[in-house]
Amino acid sequence: MSDFPPIASLRSFEAVARLGSVTQAAKEMNVTHSAVSQQIKILEELVGVKLFIRHGRGVQISEEGRLYALQIREALNHISDATRLVQVKPRTMELTLATVPSFGNHWLMPRLMRFREKFPLISLRLQVSLTVTSLQQQGIDIAIRMGQGDWEGMDSRFLFSDELIVVAAPGYNNGNLPATPQEVAKSHIIFSTESWKSWCLNAGLEKEIVPAGLRINDSNLVLEAVRLGAGIALERRSLVRDAIARGELVQITSFSAPYPWHYWLVTSAQTEKAREISLFISWLDEEIALWREQTP
């Protein structure tokens, strides 16, 4: 900006106008007399107006200088106030988190309110997708993924393992819920992408339950169909435990099967938000510890 004077010239001008002396202004600013005089000269040349009338070794502010000084003093005060505000007000931090829809919906969302209460200065943006994308290319700071933790170029931190259990709505089949693995096999089953092989083996069934009838490739829709009483389903405990605790779903039999994938916290090897990520990880560790305590 060609019409914006150097801040050093403005400060020198304001100090001389207020104190009425170049010497006192130099002393207040902890600079030399000649430095203040030089800054005044630069300012006068830029604005094209004589701001001071020289009397021997002293100066007297001109009428144009007096009016200009009032405006400059107000502007400098605004700058000073803004600087104090930014120094006192804590920095708002932002964090972009990516996760799969089912985990975000059934495990993460019910707990995020506690994160926001604990860290109100962190603005959290949630990006939900089934696609595993590059964190840096998508502007993602941290991700919760399912897998084996072997994503190239990423730092992976193990969170927890999961298991598969059979669930139904309390009112399914008019409340006559299957009580044995054999009765489960004869029920209306809503099939997801999960294989029943391990569950059937643990439950002692000689014949594996294979997909037939209604098949859905999204756990959110599977669980909604179960809630509506359309059938039973084999799903991750992490997605149904809260619903079971609320009485919305019921676990059918005590048999379970290990989930083949684990949950991982994934970050880029070159992240610029180490503090925000550290705070999120600390909170997540607490939530996982609590979840484990409350999970049978």
C-alpha cells in the first residue's frame, strides 16, 4: 500500500505530537534523537504536509499535524487493543477426523459431546466415508480405520479389537426370541458383509449359516432393519452395545466370534497438528478404557 506510512514513522510522529519534544519522544521509544527526526521527515515527505514547525532546536505541531495526530493516535490505540486481545484470547484449534459411517454413528457420536465439553477450543470436523483415502490429499488430520494397521506412509496406533454377536429387537417374532444356535439358524436373518462361519463354529453348529433372503452391505441399514423387527443380525459389539444397554436391542445367545479387523487411529507421518491430535488421543484412550469396563 503506497499510501500506508511505515509504522515506525507513525509511532514517532504520535510520540512527538503528544510529548511536544523530539528528545522526550526518543527517550520514550528508546531510540536516538536523529532516528525520530528521520522518521518524521519520511512521514512528511510521504503525506506532503509539514507536520511540525521548527523553532531552533524545538518543534511546534502544525494545525494539519494536530488533526492528523488525533487520527493516528486512535488508529495506534486500535492496533494496541487488537494485539492485547489476540495475546489473551486462546487460539482456536481445528481438527479434521475421518471415520467409517457405522463406527462414527454408533460408537463415536454418542461420546463426542464429552470431547467438546472437555476441549471447547478444538473445532472438530467429521468426515465420514467408506473409502480409504490419503489423509494429506483430503486435508484430514487423523482417521479411525478398520484393518491390520499396515497403511503405507501412515502412523497407525492400535485402539481395540471387536467381536461379532447376534442381536434382535425385543419385539422380534412377537417377543419369542430364539434361545439356541439352532433356533438362530432357523430365524429370519438380515445378512450383512460379515461371515457367520466363526460364529457357527463357536456356537457348535455343524452347518454354516449362509446368506439368503435380505442382504445389506451397510451396517447402519442392517441395524435399522433389526430395530424394526425385520429379523436378527450378526454385528459388531462396538455398534450395538449402547443400543443393548438402552434396551433397544437384545443379544441372542452368549456366543460370539472375533471380528477379523481391528480399529486403528491413523495419522500422517508429517502432521502439523501434534497438540490437537495428542489431546484427541488422550480423550479417546479414556473413552475406550471406559467402554471396555462397561462391556461384558
